[in-house]
Amino acid sequence: TDSDIEDSEEKELEYQAVRLAKYCPRFYLQYGNPYSDVVFGLIEPMVAHYALGLKKNVEVSLLQYIFEDTHAGLMAGYGASVLALICLLVNKDQQIRRKAATVAENLLEWSEDQVSPLYIIVKNSIVDDSLPLILGEIVRNTDFSHSGRPIMKFIRTLLKNKEKKEATDIVCGVCSVLLDEESLEKSESLEELVSFVTELKTDSHTRLAAALVAEKAGYSSKAKLLYEMLSKADHKRFDRFVSDSKVPPVLSKDLSLSTEMARLLERAYHSTKYLHKIIFEERKTLLPGLTVLRSGDSPTIEYNLPPGNYRLMRLTSIPDSSERVVRMENALARDPYEFRLYSMLANGYTEIGLDNKCQYILEAGYSKLETLLGEIESESYSLEYDRANNKPLLDLIVDYADFLRIRVGDQTRAIETYEMLLEIDREDDVHAKHGLLNSLFRQKNFMKAEKLLERYLEEEDVDFLMGRAFISAIRNRKQDANIYLLRALRTNPLIVEMLFRDMGSVKFEELKEDDEREAAMYALDYRQVWESSPKAYNWLKTRRISD
């Protein structure tokens, strides 16, 4: 049982459990309980840790990102976001509650251009009636003289949008929390709340809540004005409060369901730890893994690790290049199956002048990826690039092939890698055929290059048009060569001119037009190819002069 696990082992277990849920969500969700997806599978593991009090040192900005109405929020699941937020707001640790309340307060902002993110995630959530609870907990964990302003703006916007019932429920929830305070200090926000209810055409129950707050805060005249609007039954409740300070129930409904669900979330975490212990013992066979989406002679495969886009974005935003590289190295040591990190590190090494490390890191990533793909039993399979989990794998393969082609000059290995890419990424979303064509030309394998050009007759970009012109020129098919060259020039008028320019004087950062950049890249890739064939090079010179 859990009690038998030593502290050090438990920490390792929790870490591995988070990684397993992150890397193998399908496996985890298949065997977990109904709330396990909330704990580990859908929301960021770091936020789940924070929500459950296991990790307290998390920046407010990170929490806010998770709960915003963004693509990440959609991926996380609105229900998960709301439950996790409630977990934070009712946490035993005061520091956690206050940080969460600050996040929630920032999400209240509502303007003409943008609907409140908090409103969106709650309205799209399966968790009913959580707005009064969330706003009440904001009040409980912040200074109402400050948080009252955005809360009142939020309530007024609800009213403007004809959501009066929601607005009055929130008013009652806020008043209920304020009445729990030992004492209430007067403030503009408090006065605005009382005045708002006084002017509102609403039920006696809501007016009673505001009247009690006004009386407790010392707004006697405002309390008296509200008192006159109360029903006979609420008159008695108000009088009893004045005489014995006993607060009558002011919530119009039981809002405990959300809190119960949040606590259930916490219990679900503890109840699944034993399951994780079992999985932890088998992690080598489970972590990470590939999922077969469509079986058959050539199955469609998906990698089961969602890319950690937000964490990677934060790494790339570090201004100092050396610090950025160190942080990336640390991140890769923790998560060696985060394949995007290999390419990011290679670029980082180049930036700080450690070119010798580029090849090492790309080969390390490619080797790990080869081992992973080697577990696929079928000889033929496909990895679709439009599946987000597959993109880092395919991007790493093409980055490695490009490095072999351009930096190492090992065209044989580059060709093998590009050909493998074309087999598994059949839509060729990473443009492997362009790298393959360049490698074949650099290797002077013109026969195979010609077959590739014929295979992709629909390709009409400058690489393929100029490639056909080159092959036609060396085969003495001058008329065809002229036609392909003219089509290439119509696509990019600078393509030939840039081939004859001194590339040492060209500064890529100063090239502002797309045609200029494309022509410069073509010149870098193909100048040596044209120069290696006097027949083709002289023909191109002649055409340049005549044009």
C-alpha cells in the first residue's frame, strides 16, 4: 500500500507517474479512474502537482496560461481547468490559495474586444454553478478593496448580457464570504456592491444579502434603505442578525458540489498512486510508446507524447544564449523523449559557436528515434504530420538529414534519411523530396535525380524547375532546358542572377523580399552543382547574357 512506500521512493514514484501519464496518456486513461484524466492526463503535470499541494513554487504566469481561453485551454479541457482552479482556491496552503486567487482575478477582465477567459472556461465546463464559488473564493483570498472592482465589473457585464440569475447568484456568493469575515472595513468596492443591489430590480433574498453586508460594514443608511425593500420573512432574518449577529443563509443554492468534485479530484490522485506503482515497475516497456491508429499492411502510427509547447516556448524566450542552452540541456536530461529539444539544442549550439556539439546532439536524438521506430513490427507504416504528436519526430529526422547534407557533406546517409522520410510521411509535409533532390545532385547521381523529377511532375517550384533545366542541358535537350528555365524565371526572376553573385557579400538578414531570400537559398544549395558541370554552367551563362 501507499503507507509502505518510503518518502524517497514515493517522490520518485510521483515523478515517474507524471511522466508516464504525460508520455502514455492513452494507456493511463484506459486503466485510470474517471478523474485520472483531470489529475494527470489532460492538464499540465506541473499544474496538477501545484493544485494538489505537491509543488508550491509555480509562477502565477504559468497558472494563468493554463486557464486562459487559448488552444492550450481547449487541449486541457475546460472541466479539468475549472476543477483544478477550484482545487487551488480551496487548498489548505494559504500561499497557494492567494496565488490562485490572483490568477482567477486576472481572468475576470472583460472588455468589448474580449470576453472574460474565466467566463468562457466555466461556461464550457461540465462543472455546474462554479462561478459564484470561484468569485467567492477570490474575495476570501484577496483584499476586496482591490479585487472588488473587477468583480463588480464582471457582475455588471453579466447583467448587461441578460444573465441576471448568474449575476445575483454571484452577489449572494460574494456577500456570503464577506459575512464570514470577523470585521468589514468600508471601501469604494464595498459601497459599490451595496449600491448596485439597491438599484437592482431583484428578489428579497439578494437584497437581504447586501443589507447584511451594509449593516456589518457600518453603512447604516444604505442598510435601512435595503431593509425597506425586504419581504416580511427577510425582515425577521435581518432583525435577528442585528440582535445576535447570527448570519442567516444567503446563498440561493447549494454551491458545495464544485468543492466536493475538487476534493474528489484530490482523492482520485491518491487512489491512483498504487496503480502508478505497478506501472512504474513496467515503465521500460510502456514509456514512451507508439499507438496504432489504423492497422493493416501499412499501419498509421501516432507518437503518444504530446509536445510540451508551453515549456519549450518559455525556453526559447530566454534572452541569454548560453543560459538558454544550459536550460535546454537540463530539460533534455529530464525528458529525453521530447524530440523537439534536440533540434532546438543544435540551433543553440550553433548560436554560441559550439558547432562540434551539433552533430552529436542530432545523432543522439536520431538514434533514440530510430530505436523507438524499430519497435514497429510492420516494415511499412506512416506517421502523419498533421497529428501534433508526430511533428517533433518528423522535424527532427529532416533536421538531421539537412545537417548531413549541408554541414557534414555525407550525401549517402542524407539520401537514405530523406528516402525513409518519404516512405513514412507520404504527404511530404517536411519537404524531404527537396533535400533528396539536392543531395542527389551534389552526389552527381543525375540518373536518380532525373527519376525523382519525373516522380514529382506536379512540383513547379524553382528547385524542381531548375533541376529539370539542368538535366535537360546536360542531356543536350536545349529546347526543354530553355522552357524549364523560362518557367523558373517566371516563378522567381532573381533565381539565375543570384547564382552568379558573390554570396560572401550577401547578408541574409538584409534580404527583405521573399524572391530574394528564395534565390539566395537556391544559390547556396546549387551553385556547386551547376559549377560541377561545365556544359550546364556554360549554357546557363549564355542564357543569362541573352536574356
